[in-house]
Amino acid sequence: MTEQRPAIGRVTAAIVTVATMLPYLTLKILWLTGSSIGVTDDELMNDSAMVGLNAMTFGMDAVGLLLAVAFSTRWGLRLPAWLVLLPLWVGTGLLSVVIVTAPILVASTGLAVFSGGPIEPWVYMMVYGGFVGQGIGLMTVFALYARDRWPGVFTTRLGHAFTGPAGSFQTVVAWGALLVTTVVAGVRLSWTFGAPAVAVVQHGFKALLAVAGAVAFVAVVRRRGNGLFWRLLVPVWLGSGSLFGWGLYVMIVRSVGGPLVAGGAGAADLVDLFGMLAGLVMGLSGAYMLAERSGVDDVQPLEEPLEGDDRDGDRQAAYHGHR
């Protein structure tokens, strides 16, 4: 099979995405090399916990940059699926919250939302502005990339799903994830009463996104409706990725300690822990379901349901580079 040259739209989206990442990566390099630019407390970036967190977040953004580049090339289509999907799932889950909440907070409170800390307000504006740009860019270029690599995901209808041997178990998992997610979201919503605008927007949207993802996951597993599969896959992807990504991030921050840790222990830790576990379960179950739908390994993604008795004969060996 001859690989097609990436479309101009995919290349353009990748270039724009990379451009939005460069200011953040540059800032992290400066901080990691001893600069105190944008920081009012010169000792802040010398704290060992902050050095570790800066290195971690630099690495996360660097992975996003490499993936954006890969999505604009032919060799990117040959990357193992897990190497593409896992970091994108976590990354877009984290960024989806920022894309929505950051503009709302800036529009409603102005730069005051960033004042009072050891970091200059302009740094927050640059960082979160970059996050919004790279989040939109990554989602766009990934959608274009996925459409070329896994076209069956975008053409399959929900009611024509491939029924695998683990269907009953996945139904139990989906309902269990919805139960846990509903409790986690309910606790988050309770924190919004009488809270500052930042907490209201962030906790409110995280709760909404999590429940939307869990409800969509139940609908996907039970194959309710006859719409396109990808329309429900999007909230499942973002909701589970947000639960897992933000839960894991908070767990790491609390584990290393440092100046970013400020109260909220106990119940808040449990909410983040159970949210992370619910997101992980949804993600693993969803990955298994996608593997079933596409006909694992050497089988092409199914654009139409298999018909007839000779089902194995209907499956055609696929080009390995597009798995």
C-alpha cells in the first residue's frame, strides 16, 4: 500500500499547534536552568519539588509537541496505536478543562484571578493562553490524523457495533463507573456553594464533563441509538481522560509536596483518587472495546457490520502500518 501525503489541513494544524507550545517550553527551560523570570520569589524555582514538577510538565508538553509533528508526517501513521492514544487521552483530558475554564475566568474576573501569588500575572496569561491554543490545536490535528488512520471510527454507527465476548462485563463496568463518577461529581458540585469564582467554574465544569463522559460510555456499551459512534466517543474520551489526568496530576503534586500544595487534604484526596480510578477503568474498558470494534491486530476497522455466516472470511488483512 502506498502511503498518501498528509493533507495540507493536517500539516497546518500541526504547525500552529507546535507554535503555541514553544513559549511554554521556553519558559520551562529558563526556569529549569536557574532563571527567575516572571517569579516574584527568587527561591521558588530552586525548591526541589518545583524543579521536579517543572521537569515533569516540560516533558509532558514536549511529548505533545512530538505527537503534533508525528501527526503531520507519513511515519506518524506507523506509530503503535497505544503510543499515540495514551498520551493524547491524558493530554486532551487535562487541556479540555483549561480550554473552557480559563477564558471564562479571565472574561469574568480579569487578571485579578492570577494576582496574589509568587508568579507574575503575565506568566499565567501566557501559559494558559498557550494551553488553550495547544489544546484546540492538538484536538484538531489528532481528529484529522485519526480520520485518515482509523476511518471506520468515523463511519460506524452505534447500533452496528461489533459485539464482543466481554459485552456483559463491560456493561457492569460502565454502570459502576457512572455510579462512582456521579458521586465524585456530586461532591465537586457541593464545593461550589459559596466558593470563589475560580472554584465554581473549575469544579463545576469538571463535574459536568465527568458525568457526560460516564453517561456516554453507558450509551456506547449498551449500543443505544443509531447515530455515528464517534459522537459519543468524544465525551467518553474527554470525560475519562479528564478524570484520570487531573486525578493523577493532583496525586503527584501532593506526593512530592512543595509550594503548590495548599490544604484540601482528606476528602479532596479521596475525590481525586476515585475520580482517577473511574477514569482509568473507563479508559481501559473503552480501549478494549475499540480493539473489538476494529477487529484486533491484522483486521481492518469495520465500517459496516459483518453479515452472513462466514464472518471470518469477511475480514481482510490490513496494512500493518495503519493499525
